[in-house]
Amino acid sequence: MKYFNFKILLFFLFFSAAYAQNNETPQDFLKKEFHSERREQLRAKLPKNSVAVFFANPIRNRANDVEYVYHQDPNFYYLTGYKEPNAMIFIFKENQTIGNRTFNEVIFVQERNERAEMWTGKRLGVAGVQDQLGFKVAYNRGEFKSYEIDFSKFDKILFENFKNDVRDTRESADLFDLIQVFKEKVSFDLINLNNPTNDKMYNETKKRIDTETLQKLMTSLREIKTKEELVLLKKAINISAIGQLEMMKAMNPKMSETEAQGVHEFVYKKYGAEYEGYPSIVGAGNNGCILHYVENNKVNIGDNNLILMDLGAEYHGYTADVTRTIPTNGKFTVEQKLIYDLVYEAQEAGIAAYKIGANMREPNNIARKIINKGLAELGIIATENSKHNYFPHGTSHHIGLDVHDPGNYEKFEENMVVTMEPGIYIPIGSTCDEKWWGIGVRIEDDILITKNGPVILSTMAPRKSEEIEKAMELPSALNDFKLPKLD
Ligand code: GLY
Ligand code: MN
Ligand code: MN
């Protein structure tokens, strides 16, 4: 009987601890097993007798003593799961033995520091990266300077060239210091000075240092999404598409671009997405013709305009990229609808070409042909072969940890996620009939490549012109959201 009670107590304690933890922070981040498996995949691709070196992203200053919200370098995050600055990792092709330790990777991270943590939050520290991220060999960043590693024994030292906005914060062993010490240890300056002398050390160092290959290896990993990544990416896309739908319901011509942006971003936060994956683009009328418009400050979007909204939620690192263009008053004008439906037709035809083995440039070519033909039929250009600037960008890029995720852009492969985003932009003053001026349309969806053909992941956002008009008739919870007037 006693024994039975003890078991119940243990059971209760275990689950209440797990429940308390579950309640505090999201539990659906990538697991440490994902990151270590990705390191194994990279190791398998490394040349023999080599080491790959990665640095955390720099901290970036916003103004005075305020920094931008820190965001980890995507490659570093992909391989480690570590979200703090001032860190570096070495991934060795073969086992290394130093003293009595044998290992094939080592990470240097920020040390625990009670005072710093009081200001900027908890750090994982060495014990944290061992327990939570599964690193067997981890050191405080300050230990790198005296860390004994003979780089001259490697045939290849692979790293990406250093970012040029790494600040010297005068803190010891910040990223600036880590890079300086690394440069010394690998004699980087010897080759960087482009030493004209043909001496032996220069030539040997130059042979050993490789700042080109690592990006290619990382691209070959990151362009194909694992099932764990797809869970997060699909969530980011669904959240973004729901943001578009909510905006369609809430839109009214008295809104400002800023307010429209806020509606999307509120929906993201409501679902627990931490950031926007890139600066939100919300442009009404002629502003929709500026491809990466980010001012989003038109106060009155007007009654008869289109509003182009290109936004993506970032959920646990993975970012969507979804664009919808809708009429501010809920009904497309004749000209707006003609242009919108032409872009839609181009997008549909392009998506049909998202097939395993197909050339990744093909959807862009297909969309361009349809748009050129349509523009000529509408009299906006003279013939379908006329040169013009109404569709000045490509249609297809990978998404993932980056909104423009790395890719080789050769053939579509299973489990790639690629945007399809044709557009037509006719700014005021264009050399066509004035009735088209100020119309800017982009439709952008996120497509998963599968054995059974393309799967559009952003379907929660209505896309056909008729569906958009219908969605805009739906009531919005924001209709009742009244705030006091300010002077
Ligand atoms: N939002 C940037 C892009 O569509 O590529
Ligand atoms: Mn895009
Ligand atoms: Mn976009």
C-alpha cells in the first residue's frame, strides 16, 4: 500500500513538472536530434581531413545603446539550435583527439553570467548546450584563445567569409574577438593581404583555406526540407494565409497601410509566430508598384485602389512568403480585375510546372509568356515581344529559415518549398492608357514539391478574384474594435 502511494506521488510529480514546463514556453521547436542529424549529413559531405567552421550572427546596433532584436544566422541555427550570439562551432570530418578526449565537433558559447542575464535573459551556457542541445564537447567562448588546435594539420578549413558588420563591443570574446583569434590561428591575414611573394607558407595556407565550398554544401542540405522542417514551415504558411484572410474581412477604405500591416502581424502573434520573416510590404495604389515598399505609411488607402500585401510569419525560425492583392472597397474595377485575372492565369500555369525533375526556371518562362500575351491583348504593350518593365522580377525562390532560402535552382526535387509569384506593376506615368495607372498586382503562394505534383500550402488565403470579393463580405472581429480618438 505504501509503495503504491509512493508511485502515485512520483507519477504526479513527473506530470505536474512536465505540465508546468509545457505551459511556460512552446514545446514544438526543432529537437536536438534534428540538429545533430544535420551535422552528420554535413560531415558526410565534407572533404577528407577537413574542418567546417561556423560563426553566430553578429549583434546589430539600432541606435545608441539599443540593439536590433537578435536573430541567429540560419546555418548556425540549422546545425546547432543555439539562439544566442558570440558563438562558434567546429565540425570535423574525422575524429580528433586532444589530451584524453576524442570528439568530432566542438562548440564555443556565451558563458553564464548572472549580471548579464538579469538584463538580457537566460543564457544556456556550457551545461545548457550539453543538456539541451546535446553537445558533448562545449566550452565558454573565452576559452577559445587558449584552445590548442593545430589548423595546419587539416587539408581544408572551410568557412564562409566574415560578415563586415561585426562590432567590437569591447567585451572580451565577443564575435569580433572570436573571429580575430580564429584568423590568427589559421593565418588568414597571410592570404587575405594577397601577399605577392610566392613563399611556401602563403601557398600552403591558401591551399588550405576554402571560403567557397561550405555555402554550396549547406545549400544542398537546406534546399530539401526534412519532415520536421515541413511541420514548422507549413505552420508559418498557414498563419500567414490566415492573416491574409482576416485582412480581407477587416479591410475598409478608411484604413491606413500601417493599420493593415498591424492586422496581419497581430494574427501572427496570436498564433505564436515570433517575428515577420522579412519587412512587411503593404502598398495601396501606386505604392503597390514599388516591389519592396516598406514605408507602409499611407494614411488613407482610398476607395478605389488595390492594396498589395506581401507578408510572412516566421514561426520557430521558418518563414512563409505570401502575397495577396485586394480591392480596398471590396470590389475589383474592370481594369483591376483584368490585370488581376491575368496574373492569376500566369500563376496557375506556372504552378502546374512545379514537378519533380522539371527545370526550376520553367515556371518563370511560362508566366512571362502568358503575361506578355495578355498585356499585348489589353493594348498595354504593342506586341507580346515588346520590351517592357511591367514584370521586372522572377517568380520562384526557396523559402525556409531564410525568406530567400539557399538553392541551386536546377531541377525541382521532392520536399522543396518554392514560391510562385508573378506580378504586373503599372506605375503612374507609364506609357499606356491612364486607366491602367497605379495598378500593381502580385499573387504569391508557397508550393511544396511532391511525388504527386505541386501542393499549394497557402490555400487558407482566398486567391481567385471572385473568392477574394466573397471573403471581403465576411464580418470581421475588428469591426467592433473601437479606440478613443486622439488629437
Ligand atoms: N517578400 C519578398 C519576396 O517575395 O521575395
Ligand atoms: Mn517571394
Ligand atoms: Mn513575398
